Amino acid sequence: MEYKDYYEILGVKRGASDSEIKSAYRKLARKYHPDVNKTKDAEAKFKDINEAYEVLGDKNKRQRYDSLGANWQGGQSYTPPPGFENFGFGGNGQTYEFNFGGQNMGGFSDFFSSLFGDMMGGGAAHQAGMGGMNFGGFDFGGMGGAQQQRTSSRSRRKSQSSQPQENLDITKTLNITAQDVFNQKPVSVSFSDMEKCTQCPPGGGYCSACGGTGIRRNSKSIKVKIPPEVNAGQKIRLKGEGKEDQFGQKGDLYLVIQYNDNEYQVDGVNLTKDIEITPPEAVLGCRKEIKTLHGNIGIKIPPMTSTGKMLRLKNLGLPTKSGGYGYLNARIKIVLPKKLTQEQIDLYKKM
């Protein structure tokens, strides 16, 4: 969806006062009202003007909108941050439409709905977004209370059947090492997520839990036991550790496994590790002491070993479900010394 710059729509600066915003709205509303302005784009502009004032004319909505930051531009591609995308219009599934003098002009934009749908519950929307306005004797028309109620009832019944259920699940990436899997001990996981505030007063008003924004940051720290034979990309499900809605229902937490290991490459229960040797050691063969998850061991490297050769070492990998261990593949890597004496250089020349 497209980001809407409500300040730009009303032609005011971000630090504008309430009176400046109201004055700009009145001026533009008179100019683009469909009963006055018959140009092709007047209706669309009038809807944007009313939507902008619906946000900037309300303290709580303006605070939430400003929390997105000032680096956005009108028309820029916008994706709701976590916690916003599942908001719907009101707890009862009600939607709101502009209706001026019997002319239905459609509802708020998807951008508005994604940010403020949860704040639009109750019997009526902000006066800026509905009819019945009169500024200085200039009648904007509008619909009476009975007509508004009938329109709201029809919209409510229509939207209740199609209102999507809020997704309470959370998905996070869990970076682990081969050592974490080998230890078979719980790993500490800390994360935070934005979620809809469940402490807001039912009748509206200021909420100390979220500061009136309707959303709050939920931080968690839990212990997770890594199962054996877990592969990168697999998910670990933690039941009931997701978001919580206003009815006390909880979603699940899904942790996507990602190996972030500088020493081992992990393939199921098998590991691969680079073993560095010098050119003389590769030609003549040698014995090397290497570090493994099971402790230090000595291995024999045969003569005339080339870079990339694998030495397969049994039972030195990760634990299996059956109780055994996978393989450790020692991958030979020939490295040159950083410095050579003149005598060594002469010997290479003779060779």
C-alpha cells in the first residue's frame, strides 16, 4: 500500500499546532467539497483531506502516526510494522463510510485502516470524517443520525462476515552454533515484539500501559532446548508464547533455526571443519592435533595430501536421536607461510 503524508495533504508542517491544522482543514474542505467543486479529482482530494484531519485532529491518532518517523514521503511503498498489520475496524468489525448529502464516497484508505482500525470502535467516527459540518454558515450537508445509524448497521453486518481473525503467532530467527546443539542444554532467547495493547479502557480514554498509542512493546526472555538432528530452516514451536488478544487467547512462537558458526559447517548431525597445513606437511605427511566438540584429538595426515581432501572421523559430530554421534569431516586446506627466509626461497627455486 502507499504511505499517506497527512501533513502534506493539509499543507502544514509536522510541528503545526492544533489551530493551524484545523484552519488548514476548513479551508481545503470548503474548496474541494463535492457539492461545491465539480472537478474530476475533487472527490478523491476531499476524502484525503477528511482522512488527514481524522488523524491529525485527534491527539492519540496523531501520536501513533508520528511514531512512524518523519522520513516517509507520500506515495512511498509502505508495509505496516509488526503489531499493526492485523488491526481491523473496531472490535465489532464496524467500518465507516463518507456520506455527504446522500452521496456515498467510500471508506478510509487501507493505509488508515492498517494503523487506526482498532481506534475506530464505538458509535461514530470523528466529526471530520462524517457529514453534518457547518463552518461559518457554509453547510457541508451530511447525513442525519438515523441515516448514519442505518449505514453503520449495514456496514457492520457486511464486514463481520469477512473480518479476518487476528494472527497471534510470532516468528523469529534463532541463531545457534554447533556447540549449542552438542551441549543439549536450554538456550536463552530474548526478543521484543510490537502488539496491540490489551489494557486500554473499553470506553476509550488515556491508557497508561501504552501511552494512548494502542500498541505496546512486549519483551520476553525464555529458555529453549535445541532438539538433536535439527537443520537450518527448521522451526521450533513454543505453544502459547506468541501474542495475546483482549480475550486472553495466545498464539505460538516459531523459532526458525539459523546456524551462525565460525568454526563448523553443519549438515544435520555431521560437521565439517578446515584443517590448515603447510606445503611441506602436505608433501611429506604429518600429525596434527585438532580441536573438536568432544575434546582435542590427534590425526594423521598422509603424504601427498591436496587441498580439499576430506578425512572422515567417526562419532565426532553432533548427537543423534538414537544416542550416537555423526561424523566430523576434517577438510584439508594448504596455506602458505606469511614470511619466507631467503634460504627457503632458494630451496623452492632448486625444487
